[in-house]
Amino acid sequence: MLSSTKSRLAGKNLSLLFIAFLFLQYTSLAQDGWVQQTSGTIADLESVNFYDANNGWAVGESGTILNTTDGGNIWNVQLSPTTDDLRSVQFVDTSNGWSTGWGSGGKLLRTNDGGQNWTDISDTLSIVCSYFIDNNTGWACTKRYEGNDHILKTTNGGQEWISQYEQYFGVFGGGFRLIYFNDPSTGWAIIGGGIGGWTSGLLRTNDAGENWEEIIPFDPWGVSSICFLDSITGWIVTSNSAPSPGGVIYRTSDGGYSWQLQFDGFRSNWFSSICLINIDTGWATGRDDDEYGFILYTSNSGNEWIEQDCGNVAPINSIHFTDENNGWAVGDSGLILHTTTGGLVSVEEEQNNGVPTEYNLTQNYPNPFNPSTTIKYSIPQSSNVVIKVFDVLGNEIETLVNEEKPVGTYELTWNAPNLPSGVYFYQLRAGSFVETKKMVLIK
């Protein structure tokens, strides 16, 4: 009884705080989860890249190029100089961008006006992948240029190139697949399988490409995407990797010299893209053996990957985030998905078996948490249940539950990706019962 009385007093004091600070602005959360946007095309989209939360581009089948300046609410078609399939797109600011294609020998497109005008600057080079660190400096990989495969570097936006590395990787499936730079000095290039002595490979440079080190053996094969946070910490995903029936996720903590398997065997998945926004938070996408797209999420550096609900959508080919909350994923048949909550749904609730004999609100777990936590409560009789979250000033943050509930014990998961670190309170009201508890969000 004493504990319950204290809880009621805490709830009353919290309500008084709320009234006292009524003039303060309420905090509102953006729409939860993944929401499909209208692309205006049925072409398969292969790559997406956003410079900020508003300005983004998507490219794909038959030279399709789309652009948005409002976060994807409206996508506009941009005039493309090619009908070849485009496989990648990258912008270093809102004006300067590049896109590569694997059509008739490989292409590299360039724009310096946000995509209003695109120019094919590949000339006679068979460019299959590229990466730029600013509007002048970048690298590209070629296939069968003057008999060999090359890594090229430009210092004038792609108008002129110099060869930094040259090798022959075989005729069937061999050659460069990806190139990625984390900073002006440190970069990696992925080599695909083929006949001629190479099944897979990884090259690394520490001096802007003046010298490339061959890292052998490199066990993962079928690499489809690469992401590094710094010169030593990175991830790759594969679209195919023996002996797994599908793709896998690997992580390196030594710059690519060794790789640790983090994820294997998700519904015979084929991974297409991976994006880490910081050391903890990231997403991976692809398709399963039923040809549905999926999105996996990690909040602990890839040690655990959880599937997010994106609906029964087409295969997903690329994902990009500008921060922990704002992200886009594109896929087949013009699919574009968008989230402003990191793909997280703020409240997920389920009812547990058992008939409780008293009202009860348990301490959330984990606590502290980031960014999700579980709240469990019990009601011994049918009641109108209201559960709300408040900040330390008494401002109402969100209503988690507000409905009639039958007798039972319930458990809900609350995600707070948009909230800052701090102390928050959650309060249960059911009939005349009121109880409030404290929780701590740490990011």
C-alpha cells in the first residue's frame, strides 16, 4: 500500500509539472517504420544516394535517373545520356555527382549541376565502378581496357585519368566489382571471381592509390557492397558465399586483413547493400529466396541483426542513410522506401498468457536503453489503459497506449530514435490506479 501511495503521489507531482510547463512545445515523433514513396517509374532501381535529408538521387534500369529535393515526397526524372543500366550513383555535394553503368563495356556519367545535365565522360574506358571524395578527386576501375583491368585516378573530376594499378583477372566473371575510399589516402578495391587464377580478392591502399597491396587470401566471394567507418573498421555483404546457400555479412577490425563472419543464413538471402552510420548503427538489404526484399538492422556493431518490417516488397538493391533516422532503400519495379525513425516502430505490444491478480507496472528493460526498451504491465480487470511518456519537465512525449484492455499481462517495446539522451518517465493509468517509473535513454 505504501509503495502504491508513493506512486500515486509521483504521478500527481508529474501532472503538476506538466501543467506548470504547458507553455513549452510538445515533442512530436515522425512517422514510424518504413513508408513507400511514389517513384513514378517501374524500372528496377539499383542505387540510391542522398547528400542530405532533402537532396537525393536514384539510378537503375535503362539509364533511369531520378532526383528529389524534398526527401522523396516528389521524385523527378532527369534526362539520361545512356540507355545502359546504371548500377551506382554518388554525390559529394548537391551539384557534383557520378553514376556508373555496366552496359556496353561500362560507362561513367558526370553532372555538376545537380543532375539537370548529365554527360558521359567514360570515353573509350570501360569503367565498371567509381568512388569520389570531392568534386575533383576520385578513382575508377575498368574492365579489359588495353587488355587488362585497371584502377585509375583523376584529380579533375574525371576529365583525365592516370593508371595506378594494372592486372588481368580472367575472362569469365573476373575483374573489379567495387572501389571505396574512406578518406583521401585509404581505399579498397574488390575483385570478383573468374578464370585465370583469381576467385576473389581485395586490394588496399594507404597512400591515395600510389601503391596497392594485394590481400590474399580473401575468403568472401560474391561481394556486393562494402562500407568502412574509418581506416580499420568495415563491413561487406555478399550476394553468394559458399558454403552458405545465400549471402553473408562480414566485419573487419584491422583494415581488411582479416574478416569475421557476423551473419549467415537468413532465408537463403542475397545481400545487395550495407550502410553503417556509426560504430553501432547500420542496415543491410537484399532479397530472399521468395524474391521479397528485406532490411536488417543492427544497434550493436553488427553482433546482432534484426529484421525490420518493410512489407512484402520487391527485391531491395540499395540503401542509404544520412543520419541515424533518415534513410532510403530502392529496389525492383521502381520501389522506393523511406524512414525518418531509422526503420524502427515506436510501439510494438503483445499480450502474455496468465491472469494477474493486481495492477502492476514493471521497470523497463534494458535500462538505460538505446534506442528501444520493453515495458511490461498487468491489469486484473478490464480497464481503459493509458500509458504515456514524459520528459523531466513534465512535457508529454508520446502516448503509447490509450484503449480498453481486457484482463491480462502486456508487454510493449518503445523505440526512441529521435529523442536525445536523458531521463524520461512512463506512467500507467488504469481505472483509479496510477503508477510512474523512471527510465534513462543513453545514446
